[in-house]
Amino acid sequence: MAYIGAGYKVDNFKIFTVAIDYFMRHVISILVENKAGVLARITCLISGRGFNIDSLAVGETENPALSRITLVVKGDDAIVEQVKKQIGKIIDVIKVIDFTDEAFVERDLMLLKVNCPVGKRGEIIEIVDIFRGKIIDVGLKDLVIELAGTEDKLEAMTNLLRPYGIKELVQTGSVAIARGTK
């Protein structure tokens, strides 16, 4: 046998192809005027350059006239730099910050509804407590849990709760802010 490709046998040896991710993860914060259409212009610019947006969160800032867009993208540093400069040229954009080389705090929010079998409620509550989550709704057969943290933390708790049966899961995009001065 002489097949070439991922997972095919070649003389009783299995060959696997390995995809290596050379692209850097960039967390980009964009301060914009709180106007209709700004988000669409920014996301069209990014997707037009062939980037997939891994995470997107938008919200009003302490100033109601401004919104902050937090994007997570993976890409070649030089191309991401070029895209940031193009985003900065959009009229409604006030400031673009790439947190990649800065000290920053990043969080996601997850809500999940977990099946709660009879006699297992205490185990589930214990897992939630370990991850500093909150039980925000209690039903006869399920619990709704809130957890904020890094993607890794959310994934770890999800993996521990999976055996109980996850009925529903909702997760926000990342939000980030620079650390305070020391």
C-alpha cells in the first residue's frame, strides 16, 4: 500500500500530517464613537483581509458617546499591524490598542445549564465553587451556572461538568483592559 495523506497507511506505517500554528494571537481594543455602522465597517475591513475573528465583544464605555470593541484574531504580526493602521484611519475610530505585547487582564463570561441528576447536586456545586462560579438559577432537574475567567478556566470547568450533561452553553467574546500602573 502506498497512500499519501493524513492517517493513511504506507507499508503498515501510519503517516499523520501536523498543522503548526505559526500565527500570534492578538487581543485588540478599539475605542470608537458610539454610532450605527462602525462595527460593520471594522469587521468588513478585517474579514476582507482574510482574518477570522475568534472573539468579538462590544459595549458602551463610561462615556455613553463611546463604545469599546474587543477583538481576538490570529495572524502574522506584520499583517495584523497593517490592519490596525487601516482600522485607525476609519473616521469614527478614536484609538486602537494591541494588547499582545502589554500587560493586560482578559475575561470571558459563560452561562451554562447543566443536568443535575438526583444526588449529584452537591458534586456540581463543589465544582462551581472551586472555579469561583455562581449558581444563578436552580431547577428541579438542572442548574444554571455563571463563570467569568480566561478561556482556559471556562474550558476546564466545562470539561469537568460535561459528564453530568450540559444542556446549553452560551459564552461571550473576550473583554480586555490594560493593567494599572505599578
